[in-house]
Amino acid sequence: MKSGNITEHGNLLKVLPPVDFCCIYGSTLHPNNHDKSSMVDYILGVSNPQQWHTENLKMNGDHYASWIVPLGGAKLVTDIADQIGAGVHFNPFVTWNDEMYKYGVVRMKDLVEDILKWESFYLSGRFQKPVHIIVDNADIENLNSVNLRAATSAALLLLPSKFTEEDLYAKICSLSYMGDLRMLFAEDKNKVKKIAQGQFDLFKAMYKPFVEDFATKELLRFSSSGGHQVNISQDCGLFAASSLVSSLPQTIRSEMGMKLGETKKLNQTGRVIREVVIGSREEAAKCMQKVLRRRVMVSSARQAVAGLLTVGPINGARYLAKKMQKAWKSRT
């Protein structure tokens, strides 16, 4: 995660109500992105979304679909995000200062829950990839270290005994796209590879502490590839697999435990802890993949429906057409 200001993209926050958290994500962070038509993507964290949208509708009513106000205004926007979507409301195609923006508004409590527990695996997946933080009043950058460690563990569980750094970052990146319905028809089929390659140095800076920690525990070993990245080999034994699974969020481990079985043990403080029964590394990896794929499928479908409802048919069709154009190009 990078902190600071991206002055070349302006600062949309100047025309929005105050927020507790703000970051830029997506293709804007790609060093070789020269597409001036692409939107600058923001995630905004606020304590009370309904109150925030009420104020924003007064300040920037044109950011919302025209029918929103007469049918329910801020309450409708928030209810659709919470009850139909994954807790996030997006306003796309917002033009300001000669640039186009898309910003998503989420309740801070929901953001923290997803980062720590992978409740919907929607925003937590985005935060496993490079983001540029502008405002962080809740120390999200520090909290996200739990998310990054878990993502490293999940990726390692899915990787073979030998792989490269780029393979690791691509696998981490792919976690939040497993089961995403958009990948079937509305996303670049090479998206994961392009993100891992284009933002390689950012991924390296983000994940270096966790990769080195796993190496210290003798779960990973490094060897030079003669290039700018290293080759990595990992311990594929049951103990190593158990260690990786133990780093996953409790919600994921609980679902895996329901499928594979659990054992109860006392930790050093005398507290009862549950451990997933792992018969083989392959079994654990397959089970975790199914759990994550279902989470992504549900949250991506819910968010897609919520998005179509709140942005309106014109902007919805416009956004989908833009996505499908990229998808088509990657397949021809």
C-alpha cells in the first residue's frame, strides 16, 4: 500500500463530503497505463453512509441516477448497497477537473470486517492488490497486514512446490477473481497476468515482509533466476499446509472445517481453538478454493445487480460495454 497524494489525478475529495478513508486503486496505478479514457477508481470509507449520501446528493446530485432522489434518496442508495449489494455503492462516470472518476462508498465497519474476516471477500480482495492511500483516519493500512498475510497463505496453498515471484503475485491477484461472473464475458482474460506484471514492484513492496517471514519459518526458500525476480520453492508437507491454513481468516477456516472436519485444542493461554483436519495438502487447497470461489461468486453477482439498479440503465450499459470491449480485445 502506498500512502500520499497523487496530484496528477487531481483530488476528487475537494468536492465531496468528508471521509474517514480514501484510496485509489486499479489501472491508474499501472506505471504503463496511458489510457486517458480510463476512470480513476476511488474507495471511500465513511462512518454513516446514509448521512454521507444525504450530504453528497445536495452537493453532487448529478453523480447519481436521476430517479434516485424521488424514489428514496440516500436511504434507498444505502439500502440497495447493504441488502442487495456487497455493502458498497458506486458512482461511475463522474467528470471533474477534466478527468473521469468512479468512487465506491462503504461503511467503515463493513470495510474493517471484510479486511479482517473476508466476510464478502469483495473489498478485502481489492486490498490484496496495490492501492494508493490518500486518507486513513482508521489505520486501515496497518489492519490490512492481516489481509495480506492471509492472501499470501492462500496463494501458497494453491501454488506448486516451485514457482517465481511473479507466479506468487499473480496467484494472490487471482484469489478475488475466482468465481467472479464478470471474468466469463466482461473482463480481460489476461487481467491477472497484466496486473501482476505491470505492478510487480508494488506487489513486491507489499508482500516482502510476509514472504520473508515464511522463509524465516523455513516454509519458503529462494534462489536467483538471473533476472529481476527470484525463484521460490516451498515445503509442501502437511505441517506446512496446516501452518498456511491457520493464517486464513476464522470465517474461511470454519467453512473448511465444516467440510473437512475439525479438532479442538487448548492454546498456551488455555483457550479452546479449532483446527481444520487436513488429510492432504491438495484436499485443503481444493476445499479453500471452493470456499473462496463461492464467496466471490455471490458478492460479485450481488454487487452487479445493485450497480445496475443504482446507476440506471444508461450508465449500466455504458459501463458494461466498456468492460466487454476490453474483454473482446483480449480474446482476439
